[in-house]
Amino acid sequence: MKTTYLTFFTFASMLFLCHEAYAQQQNNSSYEFENPAVILAQQDQIKPVRSLELSIGKQYLTNDYAAWKDISLSGVYGVGRQVFQVELSSKKEFNQTGHFLGVADTITVNDDWFARVSVGAGNGSFYLPHVRSDLFLYKKWFDKRNFVSSLGIGYYSSPDGHIDRNINLGATYYFEKPWILQGGIRFNRSNPGQVETHQQFIAVTYGRDKQNLLTVRGGWGGEAYQQISSAQSIVNFQSREVSVLWHHWLNADTGYLLSVERYSNPLYERVGAHVGFFYQF
């Protein structure tokens, strides 16, 4: 597999992960840490993956809920066989302001195996984790190593006292042409109550390095808990989500992103967008 091919997909995956997944709160979306396209063959690249991204977003909700707002700064820094990530975000959801800090480290073990560990915490806002941690192991298959499978475990502690534990399975296939096909499933158990749910997702990415990247993603399944206030939650319900994310390069190092998202559950629907700017160095 060519170096430019690996660099292109690595950067695409990193941006997608930082923008949509890392500060994900509660159990209300199929966007997850375990995006199996994250970080391929760091040791094969001409130079390490390093980038900064700043984005802002707004989401409108039905059922008379106030709009959500967020701003996020994320960074990726690759050195040797490791890629470090950090995200700092500030949000306002359900009329409460919250802040989140997350860090992650992806380690290339050898040409076929790599692993990722991440941890994050909110400032006590009811819709952000008290603490969240995830551990994933990835395996590349075939001569070209263009099929990647993943197995992960996760832990989520909420300010309201409930705890989620989950097992995640995922797979990604890299075509010869600039296409990526992804899929995954999460099995989750929440306590108290031993509420068992599962969610799944499918995503397709198309694009060319330093030009444009377009990702279309859909997720659906069950959620155990979702806090909508400090004293109210919805339990054991189905939800659906679809999103489109576009990265456009203005030159070799800088560009902008645009995304639109739609989410629905039995209580409300949410539609919104994000805009941002990224810089590679």
C-alpha cells in the first residue's frame, strides 16, 4: 500500500474522529471512540500526522427544547510509533453549560497490530461523563493490510450515578481507489437496572488527499439512558442518526470542514451543523 494512500486515510480518519466522536456524551449516538479507521501504519508515513482543528456547531431540537451550541479545539500529534490526541470542548445543551477534556494515545505495535487507549471527563454537567475510558485493539489483514478489524471495551460513569460497560466490534475496508467502507456494533450494559442495548453504524468515505474528503454515516439502535435534565432521563429506547462530513483543502496544509447531522429518538429530533478550520504541520 502506497505511503500517500496511508497518509490520506490516516488524516481523514483522525479528523473525523476528533470532530464527531471524542466528546460524545451519554449513550445517545452511534458515533464512537472505536471508529476503526483511526490511525493506520504510522511507521510507514513520510512524516507524522500532526494537526489542529477548531470547530463550532449549533443544533436545533423539537419539543420546545432549547438549541444546543458547542465549540471544540482538538489536536493530533504523531511521534515515532505513537499518535497522541487531545480535545477540549465547551457546550450548552438542555440549557446547561458543560466542558469536556479528552486525551488518547494510539500505539503501533508492529506492521499488523496497533492499539488505542483514551480517557475523558466532563466538568460535572449532567450530559457529560464523570469519566469515560476506552481500550481498543486493531488488526490489519491481507497482503496489502487494507482490511482492519477492531475489538474494544469501554467504561462510562455518569454524574447521575449510572454506569455503562460495553464491548465493541468493528471492521474497515480500504479499496484501491479512494473509498473506505466501515461498520461496527456496540453491545452495552447499563446499571442500575442492567439495561442491555446495542447500536450499529455504517459509514462510507470518498476523497483525495489534499483535495476533498466526504463521509456519509448512519447509525441506529438502542440506548440505555439519556439525561435531558439533572432530574429527568429517558430509558431503553431506540434512536437513529445520519450525518455528512466534508473536508476541503485550501492548500497543502490548511482547509475547512462542514457537516450536517440529524438525530431522532421518541422524545425529540435534532438537526444541526458544524463549521471548522484545520491546519496540518
